[in-house]
Amino acid sequence: MGISRWLAVLLVIIGASSYGLLSPMIKTAYNTGWQEMHITSSQMTMGAVILWVLVLFQRKAWSNPFKGPWLQLSLVGILGLSMCTLLYNSALADLDATVAIVLLFQFTWITIIMESIANRAWPRRNQWLAVGIIMVGTLFSVEIFQADWSRFTVKGLLLGFGSAVAYSFFLFMAGRLKTTMHPLMKSAVMLTSALPLLYLMYPPLFFLQPSGGSLIVWGLLLGALGQAIPTITFTIGIPRIGSTLAAMLGAMELPVGIVASLFILGETVHGGQWFGMLLILAGIILAEKKPS
């Protein structure tokens, strides 16, 4: 699918912003009484359902899922999408949320290192500077110095950093896997492949409970925001712009999440957080700047 570079940039920003909207919506779901295991399982299950429905209604999207790099796509779904979700949600049980976010955001430089090794070429100086600005902006945005460090554990550190590696793997492979599959089919195969590992951790038996209907509704909303929209937009956009720029554009997730928390949850956003969000936006703009 041939698209312009700026459209590809916009698609990746849309995918990252969709992830940002996910966090306050998950908090809202928790406030209604659902637990992490219920939300994670329903989110990924219904995300896969949404993608397959789109495939079935888009005639051009359908193809034999086993004719192509389905094994590689499956590995990306398992090691990238599924592992990132499982590791990050587990890290939140051991760490303060702000520390967990900072650990996850290490995906920016990890993805760049992966891309550099694969291409045998270091990124441009402005890209490294952009990463530094984004990381400083992240620290301000999550108010890291007010985090609850009493909850800091080695286990939580490893889980949080592992989630960053898994997310980096997904971004890296999304930019390098070449296939003639339609983006909808490609996304559906990746996400469906992630479900067996998820069900080993969180068997979806609670869908059969009397209140399972409301869980399905939450799953449809969260699955669209966290799985369907980002997977489709990343699958289309990243091959056009590369994993390095995509990793930095992915930092849009945090400002969108903070602003969404302001309007959806009524949380207070302090001056330092606004400054951090401006730094993140500045870093993203710098990353796209062409060398003179």
C-alpha cells in the first residue's frame, strides 16, 4: 500500500494517541469493579474480533492467512503484542505507575539500537538529541520525583524493562516484515496469534459469568483503542517511515494519556507535566527534521 510519508507519520501518531486514550479508559473500567485479568483478556480478545470482522467486510483484505510470513507474524504477535501487555500489567502490580511508565518508555532508544544494528548505521545526531529531549519530557510528565519508590522492586524493574523490549520488538518488526497481505489481515493474524499465550495466563471463563456482557462492551472499546486501531495504523505507517522515527512518534502516547486523564478522570495536571508534554512534542518535531 503506497502512501505518502506525511500520511504514514499521521497514522503512527493516531496509533500512539489511541494507546494514550487507553490508560484512562482502563482506569474507568477498574473503577466499575473489573480486575486487571478480566480487562486484559477481554481487551485483546475483542480487539481480535474487531479485526476479523473488518477483514470479512473488506473483500480486498481477505487472503489465505497461511500463505505468507504467517509464522513471523505470529511471533511478532506473541513476543511483541502479547508479551508487552502481560509484562507491563504485571509490572504495575510491583511498581508505582509513574516508574512503570518510565520503564516502558525506554522503547524509544531500544528500538533505535535495534534499527542501528540491523542497518549497520547509527542514527543522525538530531535523532539522538530528540530521544534525550523525549526522555526528559517523560520524567517531567509523569512527575517521577513524586513516585512511590517504596514499591520499587527488582522484579518490577525487570518486568517493566521487559515490556519496553517487547514493545520495541513489535515496532522494529512492524517496519521490516515484508508481505503482500492486506494490513487488516496482517493485523488480525498478529493479534490472534497472541491470544493462546494470554489465555494460559488469564483463561477467558469469566465471559460466561452473568455480568460477562458488560465485560464484552468494555472489551470492544478497549480492544479498539489498544489493539485494533494501533495495530492497523502501525502496520501501514511504520514500513513507510521506519522503526526509528516510529519509536519517537510513539511518545505521543504519554501527552494524550495525560490530557485524556484530565478530561475523562478529572485528574489534575500540574505545570511541570505541561512542560514535559511540550518537551515531548519538541523532541518529536526535532526527530522529523531533515539534516541540513
